Amino acid sequence: MFDDLIGQPHAARMLTAALRRERPRHAYLFAGPAGAGKKTAALKFAAAVCCPENGCGACASCKKAIRGVHPDILTLEPAGSLITIDQVRWINSSLNLHPSESRARVFIIGDAGALGAAAANALLKSLEEPPPFIFFLLLASRPQAVLPTIASRCQIVRFQQVPPADIESYLFDKFHVSATKREAFARISGGNLKLAEALCANAELAGRRESYMSIAARLGRGGCEKAAAMAAEAESAILEAGAPPAKHDEATDSFEVGQKRSQQDAHRRAGAAQKQELALALSLLASWYRDMTAVAAGAKDSILNKDYELELEDQALPSRLDNYLRAVGVIENTRKKLGYNIDLGLALQAMFHELTEVL
Ligand SMILES: [Zn+2]
């Protein structure tokens, strides 16, 4: 079941061993960075406990599970920034319902770090003594992101950043993109397989990356008067990415439970998407100046944006190494403020203004 889990030999071994037990434990916490494959692994594990043959991967039940449309596998995502106590009550009230078409029912909690104290308390008893056919799979960025009372009731399975070489060979097998692009996507993804995959598969995302790279390149060449224009350009790219999608995604939406579909909900999602895009934009902008420092220091082998090597070599001046480093610092500082409720436009204006000053 876990042979094709990319770059996670430890998690794959643990989960395979868990499934070989007479009965797997009833609560697991999959902990690791974004894009490491936790959700994919959770769907496969859920498939295996529901499958009459312990996860053949081929039967109707397994196929539905892996596509995310199995009626006995329920995914709970935060409504806004938190998983609410009502969502947990919904789990508790449905705990004794028997599986509708398989031998188990699985609750996947997409972001267990979003369980507030009240919701977590409400979940404790269910987590501790569920009926024998119930399994909980909690996902989180790291075990410490989850309240200790919850984490201590789960078996922890650790996921790591996917090594760039593994990402590259995965992209090679799956997509027709040039070797340079493949190398660049693997490196800039920072171990996030999902991001590297999205850069290959999603032309709009790849286009936005090009916009951010172009902004970074032009900013280096321009003076202070460019800051406002660049900030506005970045802001519109970020807002565009956060616009609610027109089409409904059946695979992820129809089984997200306990969520009210409302205008407010759509708003929250758009806000979350913008925040995610801002984080991506900042990480890409920082990668540009990091690459400038690499070239300026004569270490061009460590360039992340391999597909921009010529432009980087053309622009980077050894005498300005320190300026590029300070630019990375400015962007990192903005990134740290992401957790607070910042005004997107103001934050970008301030950052670009500072960037033109240090460059
Ligand atoms: Zn099966």
C-alpha cells in the first residue's frame, strides 16, 4: 500500500507494520511538513482498514478510498481557522453508526493543530475508547502543534520533508517538463512534493511564479519609485490566486462534514487561499535573493531557481552580496508577521519599500 509513498521510508515501514498487526491502533497522528504526503498516506491507510483484504489497492472499496469518495472515510477540515466544538460533537454523535459498506469507519482530521481546547476536550473520550470499527487519523505539521492531551492518545507517525532528488525523479516519471525546470521545482519546493507537483501541473501557478521572479529581478534594477508599483503587482497576483474557484471539487467537498456552506465560509476559504499564496510569493521572492547571494559568492551550484540561472548570473554582483542577504532578511521578517492579521496591501508596500532601500 505504501510502496509509492515518495521519500517517506520511515512512515511507510511504520504504517505497513501497523496494518500487519492483528488490529491496528485506533488513533494515529501523522506529523510532518506540508506537502510531505500525509493526506495521501492517510487515505491509503484508511483504504487498508476498510478493504476486506487489508488493502489490496484494487477493489472497489480501495479505489473509492484513494479517490477520497468512500462513504465510510470522513475527512474533517477546519471551518475557518479552527475545528469547532460542533464539528467534534458531530463526530461524537455518529461514532456508533456502523460502517455503511465496509468493515471500518475512519475519521481523518485534516489539521489537528486547529483543534481548540474545547473541541479537543470534546474529542478525548472518543479518541480513547472508540467502538472497535472506528479509526482516527489526525494530521498535523508536528506533534507539538497538537494539544498534548490529544497527541498522547495517538501513535505518532513522523513524515519528513521529501528529499529534492526523490521529488525530481517523481516529477520525471509523471510530467513532461524540461530537466532544468524539474530541478528548479524540486529545489524551490523545499521538500513539499505537493507544491513541486502543482508547479508542473498547474499552468496558472507556474505563471504566477514567473511573475514573482520577474518582480524580484526588476526590483533589483530599479529605484525606490518602483516599490509601489511592484507591491501593487504582487498584491494583484496574490488576490487573483485567492479568488474562489468556479468549479465545485466533488472529491474533497462532498465528504467534508459538519461545515455550513455559506458566503462566510467561501470568504474564509478565499482568505486562507490568499494567505497561502502570500506565503508562497514571499518564499519565491526570498529564493531569488538567496540565489543572488549564491551567485555573488561564486556558489552557483546551489542556485534553487535553476531555470533562471542566466538571469541570476547576469544580475548578481559580488560587491552587493551583503545587500542581497539583507533583502532575504526583509522578506523573512514579513513572513514572520504572517501569523498576525496583517493588511496585505500595507504589508507588501512596506516590504517592497524596504527592499528598494536595502538593494
Ligand atoms: Zn481492497
